[in-house]
Amino acid sequence: MKSSRISAVVLTTALAVTGCAGGEPEGSGGRLALTVAIDPGLEKGAVDAFNARVAEFEKAHPDVDVQPQEYKWDATTFTAQLAGGTLPAVFTAPFTDGRGLIERRQIADISGEVAKLPYAKGFNASVAKAGQAADGAMQAVPIAAYGQALHYNRTLFTQAGLDPDKPPATWAEVRSAAKQIAERTGQAGYAQMTAGNTGGWILATLDYAFGGRVEQLSGDSAKSTLNTDEMRAVLKSLQDMRWADNSMGANFLYDWATINQDFAAGRIGMYVSGGGNYGSLKAQNALKAEDYGITTVPLADKGTAGVLGGGSLAVVRAKSSAAVVSAGVKWIDFYYLSKLTAQDQAVADAKTTAESSQAVGSPELPVFDRALHDQRRQWIAQYVNVPVQQMKPYTDRMFAQPLVPEPTRSTQQVYALLDPVVQAVLTDRNADATALLAQAESQAQALLDRK
């Protein structure tokens, strides 16, 4: 199967979906058509690896015609795609959207098919909640979990006279390292996402690390807690780095894609994002392995400090036929989960991925229990091609850090309210952080009150 298949299928799938107003496209040769998500912008090796998996699935399920469709969850377009019926039959969404999609019946109920999977009761309980309905039935399948991490450029650390094997362990050390990197290399010592809801996402991450929370739940009620001592301390820290130290560069409109691009290009010393980000940096941004370092997010010395965690769910589009639901869960099992649960699939996936020059062995939190996580690492050891030693500051401590779930109520909307708060603090020396947080808290409470 050639990589050109994807671009052709994307076009025909789009035409089919448009022509039938959100209905299911036709498969070739009378087979059942199943549109599945593939990340846009992948290099040829990653596309070839994906197509190889498609061919393997179709061989095992000859009645299914798998049609890859480029898709990446984006807060600014997802709602319109969902309403317009232009999403692939099997797509992914963040943990934060799981319960809302289930409660609003915006995805198919796949719990019956999921319950048939041999490992259905073996999910990590804290991870599984993101895809469960109120009655505990799993209607969205967790396929990847993460805890936030501090990514850093080892080359810039060395150029700045810092030890790349001893990354910052406190926020005071982050500030000091950022200032030294900026002064000695001319690059941004530390950068912060601020756009496309990522500003709120990372601000919430830092709030957790300082011991705060962005919401308090009590039964069915939720209280917005944005204007707190912890959140004000976070913004004060950012203001100090930006205005007193001038260590944050000149771009204050980063989103996930653009900050990855600049980090991979050697223009950023440190930034916070998901712990498993190495694969994307390598595949989509041509990151040099020797530049990469990762460590745990520094936590304040207080009992409430924790690491924001989240992940991805695989779901099936609402109003899909029973046949598509069945085939969709089979694809989720095959493509996303078998490589975590079965030795032959884990090895085959690692081998194929490694042969296509993609990352194998990036740090990740387990969807299942730690024992299976460690067992899988043993299965695929010969194919691991990431700089394992450079990741040890993170992997040695990632399980010991207290993981705190992302806020669950109006999550993306609240994140969106925080984007301009971060932008203002980084672009206006006289920005009143307390006033900005008070306004955002009031707006967030209105969202929470609507449930």
C-alpha cells in the first residue's frame, strides 16, 4: 500500500461526507467503509507506517475498507466539525471533552463492544474515568495518558554554561536557568503557550504545580477558583521572567504547534507540555535527538501541589451504524491498544515504527497498570530509538509525582478565557493580574453555572 493512498482517500472521503450531509461513505468492492483519523503533516516514513497498519487490519478484516482522513483535534474547529458531520468515523478527543461528548450524545455508545475486549476491566482506574458515562460504561476509550513535563534544550543548556544532566528542580531554578540561557545564547530561556486554549492549559498546569486548582466541585455544583494566591503567584513568576529578566523571547502568541516548531529549531530553552511530546517533535518538527532533554514539572513544597494529567480518547462518530460501531471498536483495539497489551503487536508496532525512523519509547503514563507498562518496555527494548538516558530526569520520577486530573467542567471554554490573561501579562508591563483573574473567574463561573 503506497503512501499516496492517504491523500487520495482524504479527498474522496471529504467529497463523500459533503455529498451525503454527514452520512457514511461507501467502501470499495462492496466492503464497509471505515474512515479513521491520521495526523496531518506527517513525514513519508510515518505515513508509510500508518498505511502498513491499515493493510494489516484489512487483511484480518477483509470486509472493511479503511479510509484514512487527516484530522487533529483543534479547539477552534472541533465544534464546527462535530456539528457538520465532517469528522472521521473513528477520531480522537482530549480527556477533558469525554464526559461532555457522552452526556450530549455527540458520540456513539460503544460500551457494549468495548466490554467484549479481553482487557476491558484492566484499564488504569484514574485514566478510565475520562471515557466513562455516569453509570461507569466506557463510551470513549483512553488510548494515551500523560503528565505534564518540563522540556529543555540540552545544547542551549551547555552553551549557557548549565549542566544538561541536572535540569531545574524548582521554579526559582527555572527562572535562573532561563535568564542565563537568554543572556548567553540570545534565545528564549523559557517560553509559554498562550493561544488556541493552550494558554489556559499551561496556566492551569502551573497553578497545579504551585498548589492551586482552577475549580472546586461539590456534588453537581462547581466553583471557579482562578483568582487565588497560587494563580497570582504563577502570573507574578511569568511577569518577573518577562519584564525583569527579559528571558522569554519575543513571541507571546505560541500555540502547541508553533512552540514545538521553535523548540525543535533551537530557539527555546525550556517549555512545559505533555511528557510524551518527543515523538511529535521528532516526526513533525525534525528535532535533533542530541538537543532533547526532559524533566518533571517542579512542584511547590505544599501538599496540594501536583502534576496536571490528561490524555486522548478514541471515539466513534454519533449516528454511526451498528456495523461501523463494531468495526470502529475493532480498529481502536487494533491500532491504538493492541500495541500496549499484546507482545506480538507491541513488537510488530515498534519494529514498523522504528523502521520508518519514527520514535519508539517516548515516556508515557500507562493506560493500563504499571506492570503491563514495564512488560511492554521489555518487549520492545530492541527497537527503542529515543535518547533514553536524556529522558531519565523525567522517567525516574514520573510515577512518583502526584497526578491531578484536568478540570472537568467547561474545560476548554475556561482555558480559552485564560489565554488573554497570559497574553496580557506577557505583552503589557502594567497588566493587573488580579483584575484579569477576577474577570476571568466571573466569566468562568457563568459557564460553570450553565452546566
